[in-house]
Amino acid sequence: MLTQRPPPASLARWVDAFWDFQGEGRAHRVLPDGCMDFLFDLQSGEASLAGPMTHAEVVTVDPGARLFGVRFRPGAAALLLEAPADALRDQHLALRELTVGALATLGEQMAEAADHAQRCQLIGEVLHRGLGRQRAFDARVHRAATLIVDAHGTLPISRVAAECGMGERQLERLFRERVGLGPKLCARIARLRHAVALAESGVQSQAGLAARAGYADEAHLLRDFRQLAGASPLALRSERDVGFVQASAAASS
């Protein structure tokens, strides 16, 4: 079972959501979201990183397993990592191999924490105190990612770059280094997630979904769903009915 919660206002600059997952031994489809996650196994104390995803993954978590996760906003996790984000694309790696100092023991601290609030507090201390910081915060990347997400991927990348005071090539380079994905792929992912949300809200026809989500036509929508989600909107809707697809933090809080 997956439960997600939005971060407190003090962490919203870096964190998109905190989540808890209780393993039930069944398949769970995770959609790409342009973000990176820190995952903590609360039984073993192991910590890992889920890199930025270019396509959906279907995973199965052992029954009884307890995971706590931090989903960072696009570009934010890179502040704590030595490797450039594009080297972590579609990777799942031990956090101790990617971080230094206090972050190397963060998994053990999470496992020993009394509850969700204390685990969130630990992450807050890491971010506010700059523990293990490898890069400075880049307001341009933060703004560009926010523009893409808020426009559901429909804003031309040339305009995103202009709004952030840089050229498209510079934006591409910064996104690959900090986010791990190019801005155009981030825009496609944002549009996909908006379409999934529209389908959940009651938009039934694929043609209507394509029009409202900003796709050129139904064929364009289906092509992107196949490539990014690995399933059609109808198939995703049936999966969500049994709890396979990740929910939004707002809906689960």
C-alpha cells in the first residue's frame, strides 16, 4: 500500500513528496515523473537512489517490507550527489556509493527513527544544513522545471529557456546535469501525468483526453502512453482500480 504526503512549506523548495510503502507482494507500476527518489528500507537500514526514469517500471515489493521515500523536485537531488544526474538515468543504486559524509549513514538513521515525522525531520536537517552538499542550488533549473510542470508540458522549450534567461542549449546541458533528462522529455512526462490525472477525474474517451491534455491527436497520445507508461490510458485506469499505479501526494495526504 502506498501513502504519499506533501512536504511542509519549509522543504517545498527541494521535496515534491514523502511516501511510505507497505509491501503486499503484488505488482506496482511506477510512472516516470522527472524526479529522483531516495528510498529507505526501514527493516534493513539500507538506502538507495532511484534515478530519473525514462519509462514506467513494474516492480514487486515483498510482503511486509516497509519503505520510506523522498521524492525530490526535478534537479534537487543532484545537489547531494557526486555523479551528474544523466549518469543515473533508469538506475537503482546504493546511496552510500553516491554520497559522502553524513548521508552515508542516513539509511540507518531512518530505520531507527520513531515515526514519519522524525524521518521527515532528518531529511529537513540534511537539506537546511547542507550536509553532503555537492552543488549549489540553481534557481534557473528550479524555475524551468516549475514552468514545465505547471504548464503540463505544453509550453515550448524555447519559451522556457527565454523565461529563465538562457539559451536552449544551456538549458539542455543544465537539465541533463541536474535533472538527468532533457527538457523536452520532461515536458512529455509532465503532459503524460496530466493526462493520467484527467482520466482519473472522469475524462473517458481517448480523443477527449488527447485534446484536453495538449496532444496533437489520439494517435499521438497513444504513442506517448506506450513509450512512457507502457500501457494505454484504459489499461492504466484498470490498474489504478486495484492500486498499482502511484497516486499524487495531494490525493493521498
